Amino acid sequence: MEQASSDTAAKVWLVCNPASGSNDEAAVEALASAIADAGLDLARVVRFPDDAAPKPADLDAAGVDILAVFGGDGTTHSIVAAAYGWRGAVLVLPGGTMNLLAKRMHGDAPAPDIVARLRGKKPSTTRPNVIRSRHGIGLTGALAGPGTVWNEVREAMRSANVLDFIATAREAIAESANGPRVVCAEVDCGREDGYAAITVVPREDGLKANGYYAESLADYAGQGIALLNRDFRNGPHDELGRHERLRLLSPTGEPMGLLIDGEPFDGAAEEIFELGACEVDLVTTKELDG
């Protein structure tokens, strides 16, 4: 990452998404104050998606050093993907529900505390492994199978519409129980009849795959709660190994449900995921904690 000179504050653009979990005006103002207190120059606030995701040419023309994104994993996905190839660094801050990439870069800390770690310090950066697919990159992971229908329940919960929540929860239980399974096509990769959901998560040693299943509607309902919170570890599952390349199939030939970084995509009957490196620097502050 190219740094501002020692007597010039690093220029920051801050991207926030009002639809994300923690993005009210008070939170954005508190974060702006933390950026100023850290000795950084907040030059612009980008309100995504009303404002377009900044491209490398936009950032370079404005002399930006750090692009901070304050949103959930879906917003972060869009901003990082748009910044691919940029010479500066992206600072991922937790401003959504789960904030998986922010936790990977900084540990479990609120956004103002992460920014405070940068005061008087040269930011460390990394290019972590990501998922590559025909849909683009996946920074935190992908979820394939009928279990993805629980994303609609999560959205109904977010909108606080009780009737929608009840209706979508019923539909999710039925879809999870009866929808077409997804199969891992690699050697020794779990059940031949497939799973209600397979997660693919980028790690330093490969793509980590887990297969999630349930044997009764009660199990599906319980797993659905876990999926709502994107905490898949608590659901019944098989470990499907680490892979450089992973091929998932729908045995019936029907399109599979697909979420990448928590956002829905149109899955096909076959999807291929490959391990790759992020193509823009991400700021990491774990070593500055405390």
C-alpha cells in the first residue's frame, strides 16, 4: 500500500450502508469522530448503494489512501470487489449482523476501537484467500443447497414483519425437507445423497467444506435458526475436507440455492469454487489489539 507522507494525514473515504445493521446516523458520526481522533483525514462519506461503489480510478483521482467500509458482509463484498486492482488499502469495519470478514481482519471489536488502533501507526495489510467462482469472489464463504431459503426468513426478521416471518419460516421448513439436495463431487466428500446445505469457507490451507443435514422437521427448524445467525457450527454436519477446487452438483439437475457472502445468487445445477488470493490489500489490526 502507498502511504501518505509522514507530515500528511492519510486520506480516507468511508463507505456506509444505511440498510446494514449498525449504520444509523449516530453510529456513522461516532465513527467519523474516531477517524479524526486517529489522525486520519476523512475526505468523503459514500452512502452505498445510493452512491456507486468506488472504483480504483475514482480513488486514485481523489488521492485516497484508505477506503473504509462500514457495513455487513454483503456490502463489504460489493465494495471490495469494486476496488479490485487498486493500489491503496481497504479497511473493513463491522457494521452489519455477523461481520465475518471484519472479525477475520481485526478480531471481535467495535469499529471505533479498530480505527483507534491506527493512531500513529502504519497500517499492516494482507491479501487473504478468497473463493473464486463464475459469480465473482467470496470473501467470507458460500452456502449452497435448499437450506439457503432460510435467508428469506432472516430478511423477514430484519423487516420486523411478523406475518412474513411466519409464512417464510413455514416455507423454509418445507423447502429444507423436500428441496433438491446438493452433493460434493470430490472424492470422499460426504454423503452420496447430498445435503440440505454445504458451506464453503476460504482458509489459508484451502476451501473448508462442511455438509449440513437434518433427519426431522424439528432438526430442520433448529438448523434454520442457526442459518439465520450464520452460525453453521452448531448444526449437525459432516466435515468435507479442504480443497483447492470444489465442485458441487444438484443430482436432480435443478438449479441449487446459492448464497455468497450472505447475498443470494442464481445457482446452476453445477457450481465450481476455487481458492484464490484477494486482489486488493486489506488492513489488519489484530497485532495492534491492546
